[in-house]
Amino acid sequence: MAAQYSIQGTTAKGIAASVERGVAEGGLRPGDALPPVRRLADALGVSPGTVATAYKELRQRGLVVTRGRGGTVVAEVPSVASRRPPRVPEGLVDLAGGHPDPAFLPVLRPPAEFPPVQGSHRAAPRLAELEALTRDWFVRDGVPAEHVTFAHGALDCIARLLSTELRPGDAVAVEDPGFHHLLDLVPALGLRIVPVTVDGEGMVPESLRTALRAGARAVVCSPRGQCPTGAFFTRDRRDALVAVVREFPEVLVVEDDHNAEVGGAAAYTLAAGGLERWAQVRTVSKHLGIDLRWAGVACDPVTLARHDGRMLMTSGWVSHLLQRTVAGLFTDPSVAELVAAGEAAYAERRTALIDALGAYRIRAVGASGLHVWVPVRDESAVVNGLRTHGWWVAAGARFRIAAPPAVRITAATLRPEDARRLAADFADVLGDAQATYGG
């Protein structure tokens, strides 16, 4: 435990609150060990059971983890201290942020006038026009769209789905490597992560089966544009995964298809596989604008009722002003042309970077989406080495659980001529080991 912070309290709630304050204020940092139960009980003059109850509450809320003989420590991403991306050092080219190229995002034009509303939109939370457009969006790719709803973004939706479906301590099967914000979110909800191996076609069926047999009650995956590897489901892989999930009909399957318009891959989705419990989430942030916090959701009727019931008790609805803005963009032909140009450019840029690295015998993957994933032996050495050459890339540790080390490079804004320069600098950083670093 950090020497500068002293845990206080005489009840389980008080002790837990003291630890939470320490984490929120920085007195307790990720990885810091809490005192053994009996030692803290003696120091506070309470029973060991009181401290044990406090620690249990903290574990369920994702603030601490127990590592067997290693004791109880502050979680790497405690739920009261969100992990924000580091500030990009001045003068570096930012290839770590994961954002689309603004050149392929339309100018946002909210309605010129929006008259005041009498009362609220709780009775009619979805604009009929946008609901129809959303159904068409899903149906285009074979996703059943009898039941659709809206959310404030992919993670907002996934958090609501998991929190209504599961209870603290339940397990969720997630991709490894996978979306770093999801890896932060699951433990913050008091849930356990069960990693599922990812290859070029997405989740590996046998690894998923192992996770489900271990008790995972929900699965979160990406059908294409997988972050960080760019993996996407082929038809055969989709069918194999559907067969696995059908062995566990009570499990909720959530697909995050956030790259639906710019992923550069066909849609072979689990949502089209006739599952009992499922939801597919699509956002517009990657192709219409990162400030458009809107997501469309298609799902089974039970999932719809649970999602909308929870939203009704919290935010109530997604802003109709935002909904009208999204609907206008969906129906603008010039926006469709811009999005298509972006999808083509992203494919060209991913390929250019992978080929440029390949010329130096550096293996990289990124068949769809915005990123390229490069296996390395030492993430810190590569990140810091590229920094000296003027590049800012993301260490893979944020994206993985048991997967091997790598770095993620956002290729969306990297032009082909710059990709060649980056590849040469990457090879320089790897030095004499360049032939085997990616192996």
C-alpha cells in the first residue's frame, strides 16, 4: 500500500469509501497493495469480517482485484479513475488516437429551427424517420430489424445491456486483443473478463467455447474492423461461431459493428445467425463525426425491453435534435459519396502501411477498419523509439490480456508516402532484430 495514504473507517461502507477516495484522489494508484484483512482490522479496531466485506464490495465494483497470495491490489483501471489517453507530445505525428480522417467527415448541420417541446419525449423516444432509416441500415446487411432502438454510443449501449443482463461477479467473454475501452468497462461494472483469442477472422471458435464452458454469460465481439487487429468474420467463421453460441442459448451475444460503413469488409454477422439472445450496435462516429453520440441497436425483444426499460429510468431518450441531425446525414447523397471515399482511402492506407512494413520483413495485420496491429517483442522500446523519429503510436498493453505484445498504429490519417517513411523508421528502431521482431 502507498505509504502516504491511510485507510480509515469503522464500518464496511466507511472502509470501502475511504479506499475509493484514495483511488480517486491518487493516494492509491493502480497496482498498490491494500493491507491484509487481519492487519487492517487490527489497525482500525474492527472485525476481520468487516474488512473482508469492504474488500468484497470494492472487488464487485471493479476498484480492486485479488491475486491469490499476492493479496488485494488496486485495479489497473479502477472504476473511479478512468484511463484517458496520454497527451500527444508536441511535434509528433499522432497515430495512436484511433480517429478517422476529418477530411472524410461531413460538416454537421443540425436543424436550423427546433421548436420547444411540451413535456418530454419519454412516450415517443425515437423519431419515426430515423427509426425507419435505422431498420434499412441493418436489413441491408442481413441483420433482423424487427426490434430496433437507439443509444448514446456503442459503449453506452453495451454498458446498459451488460448491467441489465448480468450481476456483479458474472463473466463476459471478450476479444483478446480487443477494444481497450471495453476492457476498462467490463471490470468497472463489477464483471469478470474471460479472454477469447482473436485471429485474422475474429474470435476463434474453440477459444469462445472454452470461455462459455467456463461460465461466461455474455459475449462482446466485432464482426469487422476489429480493434485493434482489423480482423473480420468470414462466412465460414461466422457459421462456426454461431454453432458454438447455439450450444449456450441463454448467453447474450453483443456485436459492436462500429465500422459498418468504413470497415472495408463484408458483413457476416452473428446477428443474422438466428440466435435467441443477441444485439448488434452500430455507431456513426467513425464515418459521420466523432461528436455524434448516437448508436442504432437491433436486438431480440427481451433485450430491447431491458435496454429501453433501463434508459427510461435514466436519460429517457436520445436527444431528438441529435436524431434529426443524424437522419439528415443519412439521407444526404453527398455524405454517402464522402463516406465511400473515406472507406476506399482507409483501405489504401492500411494496405500501404502493411506493405511498407513487409518490405522490411516486419509482420503486420489490418485487413479492415482504421488500424494496423504490429507484433513486437518490447512495446515500450518500439513506442519510445518511434517517438524519437517523430511518431506517436499506441502500446498494445492497453488492448490485450493474454495476447502477445504489439503496437497499434492508426492508419486512417497516414498517407502512403508517409507510410514508407514510418516503415523505415520502424525498421531502424528494431535494429538487428528486424527480421524476427514480428514473428
